[in-house]
Amino acid sequence: MDDVREDVADYLGECMAVDAGLVVLLQRLEEIGELDNSLVVVSGDHGIPGFPRAKCNLYDIGCEVALAARWPGRIPAGRTIDDFVNLMDLAPTFLDACEVAVPGSMTARSLLPMLTGDGDGQVEADRTFVVTGRECHVHMARDGFLPYPQRAIRTRDHLYIHNFAPDRWPAGDPCGLDDPAAPAPAYDDLGTNTHVCYADLDASPTKAWMIHHRMEEEVRAPFQLGFGKRPKEELYDLRVDRHYMNNVANDLAYRDIQEELAATLMQVLRENNDPRVVEAPCRFEHKPFAGPFPVA
């Protein structure tokens, strides 16, 4: 497990490098006299890469990122807001801050009223969930260059995921590695030749270690969670399962919650004309979205 520990340490080291770079930017703004006249927003676009169930997934570890904003005189300092927001909200936020009209084609909403207001916790009563989605990360990860379509809704207490093609491999085709009789591939190749197997998961020492040790008793269960096929619906009760390890979809005790979250998710997708629910066949299954790229 030393490889995994080192992988995590490397990631934390990159986080420290970002922090150091941010200090340089803030110092430069101060030098030119624009620090207090600047809206500074810090965030990320996904969770840790190269880890099963993280980046390229709709679990918290793949989607939840930091978001901090600073604008002296406009944003009160020291506040912590619990509202659910999406990174798409940043575009209308920046336009709003510049007093530029937000185009009607933008479905996201400005965060400026929330940021410049008062109070902590839940600020806007209707921001109680966020919808996320995934289609494809690496185009050549599956036979036929097909995506792995998912949509999810995250509330304070629950995470519901709808997998539109549960017959496909979420991390990419295993290229024979799902066969217990198949020999483990060369350890060093797994970190660089990601097109060989499970290509929709970024290369990393952790990915290489898990594939190499996948047949060992203590690794089989976590390997299946990260690389195995998933059911059409997933539901996690984050109040008692904050690491989303126990799928309670189709558990009768959660039937009402599952039906409500599924209905809300599909309503949002239809309202926003998501091709996955308003088109048959869906454009994402065909060229130019899927299939081999044309040769120039």
C-alpha cells in the first residue's frame, strides 16, 4: 500500500503548490494596488484523479471541490455558506459582477446575491440540491468509442445516480482483465498505457496497484467497487454512509426517497433538454459524439 500512500501524498503536495501559487497572485495584485478591487474566486473542476470512484465519476470524491471567494467591500469576510452550487454558476456570477447582462441561454444562476448577502448556512432556500452528469472522459475507453452516461442528484442527505447504460464498464473496457484466469499485466505499463485497460480512469500508481493486486482477497471488493459494472440506479444515505459504500436503491425502506429523487432529477434533465432524456436515439451515442474521429 506504499504506492497508494505516496499517491495521496503527491496529490496533497500539488494542493500545496496551488496554495503557494495563489499567494503569488495575491501579492502581485497588492503590488499593483488592485487587491481590494478584485473579485478572486478559487475552485477546482473535479476531485482527485487516478483514484477509482473519484474523477470521472459522480460520487462526492469526484465532484465535490472547494469554492472560496474574496472581494473586499462586497463579500463579507469569514462566512461559510451551505447552499448547493455548481461550477457553471461561476460564469453568470462573473458577468453579474461586471454588470454585464447574463444571456438567456445560460441555465446557471449568479452566486453574487448569495455572496454579497448576510448570514451563514443555507442562504437561498431553493438551493437544496445539485445535478451533475458524465458522458465520456477518454473517447477510446470502450468498444465502439461509446460513453458511460450518468446523471446524479445530490442533496444534503442523499446521493442518487442514474446509470443509463449499466451494461458498459464505468472505468472503461477491461480488455480481458475481468477474466480471473487472465494474468496480471506488467505493473509499469498500467500507469502509462491507459488505453490498454480501464482507460476512462486516469493513470496513477493507485490504479496500477489495484489492477495488479485485483485477485487478492482483500483487494477484490474495493476493486469491484471501482472498476466493476454498476446497476441502473444507485442511492446512498449519506447520513449513515458518508463514503457511499452501501447502495440502498430498491431497498423498500428507501422507496419513497428513491422515487422522489429520480423524479426530480428527470424533471431537471427534461427542463434543460438533456439529450439523454429528450432524444431517441440520443445524439451522444452516434457520430460525431461517439465513434472514431474522422481522419483529416
